[in-house]
Amino acid sequence: MLKRLSITLAILAVISGCSSNSEEPEEQQDETSSNHQESPADNQEVKEEITAPKEMLQKKDQGEKVTSLQNALRKIGYNLSEEGVYEEATTWAITDLQLQFEELQASGVYNKATQKVLSALLDGSEANFQPGKALPEKAETTTTTNGTPVLSNPYDQLAIVNKEFALPADYLPEDLVTPNVRFPFTEELPKKQMRQIAAEKLEDLFAAADEAGLDLYAQSGFRSYDRQDAIFTSNVAEHGEEAANNFSARPGESEHQSGLAMDVTSPDVNFQLIIEFGETDEGKWLKENAAEFGFIIRFPEGKEEITQYQFEPWHIRYVGEKAAKEIMAQGITLEEYYEE
């Protein structure tokens, strides 16, 4: 009897020990789980740093880099609704920024120099700046006396200036310079001038033409609103308004006022601005090589219904290399470039 009792007690002791050991890992597991719970800080999202993109960007560009640029512009105070597409609002913001810093050329194109200034604004090392100060946004579109809408950003190097979009009557580029190229006259006239951004590239174009053994001359660049008014009035008096409107622009509707256009010629056509210039060696070379320097033949042959002007092989317009190469390679006009 005593032996049976001893055996029973031994069995109970073993069972009790097993039960105690089986519960211990569960307690340890609870403790381990408690020690590894995520803190609120672990759940916080890390915000991506807003920086100025390094790539050159301009109107019509799309994608993540454009979004990054727009986020950077918002951070320094611009209220942009555009997202991922470089259109008028982004062009306006870049132009306004550029106009506030002497070291920048106002073009509406985001380039390395603009990136440097934008980076300084983002990190707070540049404080002398106010969004919208240099180029205030206009609530309403104004028109010329002829009813043509007036551009709100005349500094935009990709702006279309034609019978449907005019420059402001008081627009006078502040960065006009005389390019160091040949002219068939010696007088220091305003028509020798171009905006600096275009004048520098015109010098490069002429240098390349010289290396090719060509005799290219610049004939007529900047033309003020008042000067264009006088020219158009004279042409109307001589040819009638309908005829004059095919080869002469109304005031405000001339690219020459933008400071981005230059009429060029050569001795083979006696320095005239005539269609025959397109058949000269200089005219042929210009058509093939202008885009390398950011220029286009603005009024090409066969596109008269689109440009609403006659073929002018002598009239070149600066739009920048990227746009110029696309336009000239496809054989299209600036108007068609925006329709793509």
C-alpha cells in the first residue's frame, strides 16, 4: 500500500513538472513579443527631400524630372497646378525667377545656371527673392487694337509670335546686344541688335559659316513696336492691306520685336531679302545647319497656309537647340511643333 502511494506521488510530481515547463516558453514568447513591438517613430514615413533637378528642361517636356522641378518651385512659393508637364505656368515661374537674378538670362528654359540659383533658394542661402515679383501673373488676357491676344510672357524663347499671338506694345528686351557678325552697313542701328541669348548663338553660326567658306551677312534683327507700325503702314499704303499682310506683320505680331529673329543675306543676292537667297550656297547651308545653333527657318516653303506668311529663307528665329533640331528634322513649323 505504501509502495503504491509512493509511485502515485512520483507520477504526479512528473506531471506537475511537465505542465510547469510547457507554460514557460509561452511566457517568454509574450515577453519577447513585447520587447520587439514597433515604436511610433518606426511607422513614420520618411519624406523625400525636394531638390532642384540637374537635367535641362523646357516647355513641352514631361515626366518625373518635370514633377521634381515643379515641386521645387512650389517649395519656394510658386502656386503651380501643372503636374509632370512643362507648360505655360511652369515656363512663367522659371521666367519670373530668372528675371530676378542678373546672372540669369530670362528664357523660360530651366538650365544649369537656373538650377544653381534654385538650389540656393531651396537651401536658404539666397534670400533676395519673391515669387511673381518680376513677371506678375495677369488675371485676364489683353488684346491688340486689331483683336489679337497679347502674350503674357514675352521673354519665353519658345513663344509663338504671329497673327494669332502678339507681343505687348511696350515690350522692349532689356538684354539687347549687337552680335559680332558681318552687316552690309556700318551705321549703329537698332536692327543690328538681338537678345543676348540669341546673339551669342548667331556668332557661333557665323563662325561655322566662315569655316565652310561662306559669305553670310546679318541684315535686320530687333525692330521696335513703333518701327514695325511704321513699316506696316507704309506697306499698306503701297500694296494694300490684304497684300501687305502676306509679307509684313502688324505691330506686335512681328518676331523681330522679340529680339530672337534675324534676317540674313549674302553678296550673291546683293544683300537683298529675296526668295532667291534660298538657292545660294549660303541659303542652302543655313537650312541644313541652322538648327545646330538653335535657329529655325521660321517661314518655310510650302507652309504658307500655316504660318500665314510667304516663304522667307532669310528669316531665322532662335528657339534653342532642342526644339530647333526637332522642328528642322521633321520639316515642320513652330506652330506645328506645339500641335504634336
